[in-house]
Amino acid sequence: MAIAIILAAGTGERFSKQKPKQLAEVNGKAIVEYSLQAFEEHSEITEIILVMKENQIQKFEHGLRDKYKKLTLFVNGGMSRAESSANALFSLQTHSQEKVLIHDAARPLISFQIISSCLNLLETHDAVMTATPATDTIVEAKSGKVTSILHRESLWSAQTPQGFKYETIRDAYAKMQQHPDFKPTDDCGVLKKFFPEIEIALAITQSNNLKITYPSDQFLAEKLLDADDDSQADKS
């Protein structure tokens, strides 16, 4: 059994200055609701925590609680992604070995298989990162010039959800409180910084676990979700 934390407090300024991307609609439903539905329907998820800005909680809490019965707690988001994760983790009252999945609401194509893969790996590991193999050649650059060309065979694109034993990731975030200059971009980065000895297992995913960043991604997400609906209809 596991707890899902969905991070939906970002401003998403690259997407739109009028509405956060996680609240924009794809095929008539708010982007954040695709993640809520995926965790709601997975039998091993017992509880969902949703992190949002305070004014969004006031606006959406009642309606979302009515639709998603596993949604037990709303948490105020922080000034950064890491602060939002920390707020959620420190709000939990659970035992040390409880599995926790942390997911970005901007990835609406999360699937049953991705969730199951992370949970299965947490049976034998303290941490797991969802990732897909890099398909482009990755370079390092400085001042507009390429300084190094990396071997893509060993490179992966990190995604979410990322999974942890509760005590493991909670303790990593507790240590981060003493290092205000550290600015991680994901949760595994926090763990790697403060507990480098802990192995992070790799959950390999398909590349269509899309993160919505720009308006064009919203159009692509609509097409991918339509294709997934058609695939499910063919199987039924």
C-alpha cells in the first residue's frame, strides 16, 4: 500500500500567465485530474495528498473531494517545487516503511503500469526514479559554445512519479532545511545530495509520459490521450 503526493502548486509561467498549466483543460478535464484519476483507480494507492496554492485549495477543494475518495489532504504549496514536496512529507503521519510516490501534476499521461513499476521496485529498494532513455545527443555548453558531447547510452531523462520509503525521503528533506542554497529540481536529487549511499532504482518508462510545459504540449497531450482512449476501447 502507498501514499501518492501530487504536486500542483507551480505557476507554469512558460505555459500561461493567466492560468497554471495543471488547471488548464485537456479534453474537457483539468490536467491535474488525470493524475488524480490514475492514483484513485490504482488498488495499491490508499491515500492521495494534493499540493496546491492556498487560493486554489479554497476554490477547488470541495469539488475534488467529492470526485476522488482517496484524496484525504490538501497541502499549501511552497515557493519552490522542493518546498512543496517538503510541506507534503512533513504533513504526513505514517510509519517509516510506507511507500510514497511523488508526482508532478503536469504529467497527465501517468499510467497504471508506471505506478505499479515504481511500487514493485520499492519492495526491494528505498528509492526509485522513473526515467526514459535519452534519444537526443546531449551536450554541455558555456557562453554559447559546446564544451562537451556526452554519450547518450548512459543518459536518461528523469520523470515522475519518483518513489521512496517514507522515512528515507522525509529525512533527506529534513537535512535540506539546513542548506537553503541547495536548489534541487526533483526529489531524487534531494536524496542523492544528502544520502548518496542509498541506491536509486530505475523504473523504465515509455517516452509518452509527457510533461506539459508549453502550450504546444497541451495539444500533444490531447492527441496522446485520445490515442490511449482508442486503444482501451479496442481492448474492451
